[in-house]
Amino acid sequence: MTTNTEAVPSETKLAIGTRIQFSKTLTEGPTDEHPGRLYASSGETGEITGYNNFEGYMVKTDSWPHSFGASRDEFAPLRAHPDDLAVDRFAAAATNAVYGVAPGAPQPEYINLEGLREKLLAPREIARDKEGWLVHPDLPVWDEDVRVDKFLEAFRIEAAFVSMENDACAEAYETYFERGDADCSAWTPTAPAGAGWMLLEIYDTEDGPYALFGRDWYSAEQERKKEHTRKLRDAVLARRAASSTGDQV
């Protein structure tokens, strides 16, 4: 893939969610340490998931859920029907909502989100307000229709959502709704299984309070690979032990 340290020009910037078709085959390697990796094949379709400071865009293919960097000359917007213009306008509005741009306002040249992953996942003191709500100071403001998990995925952050209804004791949950005073301070959200989760936000929904957790995608992937390897090792050892005693697993 090519590297471009310039920001994406505002007049050519495509909205997050834009459908695209790759005009080049994008690969990495091989190197002495890595056998090589295929990101996208020429002609393959996908979509834009975000922006970065290097290639300019974060994209993904339809066949693989994880985002990667790509420059504007490596793909083209895909439009199958004129009605898709309405979809493009909706996607642009959603992008503006995520980046805090008011409707009708001039587009900013570029909003620098470099280092967002490090900022969101850095250890910090959790300071909830008097009613128990929490917003990370570096978390972007977005419209309620934005897929937060997909946005964070573009920055290699794995997201998880925990509801008060499923996490808190029944008494605390019932008390929250009975009082109707929007105070969830009695609830301490439980982090999902696994290591490295950081509490990013506690917010209200029609279904009650929810907590947003995030963790480093790379570390999580390594953890999953180690767990998979451990299970394979245990299975091999169990089979060997059974074989030595004449049993079958």
C-alpha cells in the first residue's frame, strides 16, 4: 500500500460508509519475519470506515471485518444506482455528526484524530458525575445512529457494551426505574471477560443505562490466539495421555 502523509483534501473526502471498489491489489510483505498478507484484491468491494494521517482513509473489504489503511488512488467510490446519492448524503451527515460539524457549516480541512486509540486506552482515574454517568474527555461526539463499535474498530479498538439490566443486581435495577431520577451511581459496570478493558462511557438509553468498554484490538487478538493455542495443546496432551493408557478421547 502507498503512504501519504497529507490530509485528505476536503473537496475530495468521501464519507464514512461510502461503498468502494478496489482498483489495485493491496498486499504487505513478505519480510523475513512475516510471510506476507493480502488486504484486498483488485475488483473487490468494501466500504470506508474512517480516516487516518498516512494513507488518508481507513477501509475494509466485504469479506473481512477488520479495517486497514488505503490511499484514494487504490479504490473508487461504487455507485450502483442514482438513488444511492441519497445514501451518500445520509452518510455524509452521519460523518459530520461524528466529527462535530453542524449541518450546513463549511467542511473543516481535516480533523486530526491521530493518537485517539492511545488517548482512549491510557490508564486514568474514573471520575463519574454525581448521578453516575461518565464520558471519556477524548471520546468524539456522535449522533445516536452512528455505529460506535465500527467507528472504534477503525482505530483498532475492540468495543463491548454492558447493560445495567443484565449486569446489576435486580434490586438496584428496579430501584433505578422506580425512582425515575436518572441516578445510576449505585451501579458499577462489570468489565467483559478478558484483559485490558477500559471503561469509556456510561450513558442512558431507552432500555436503561449502558456502559461502553474498549480495549486494544491487537492485544485482544493475541489473547484469542494464545487461548486457541492453549486449547489445541490441551487437546493434544489429553489425546496422548489417553493413547498411553489405551483409552480413546
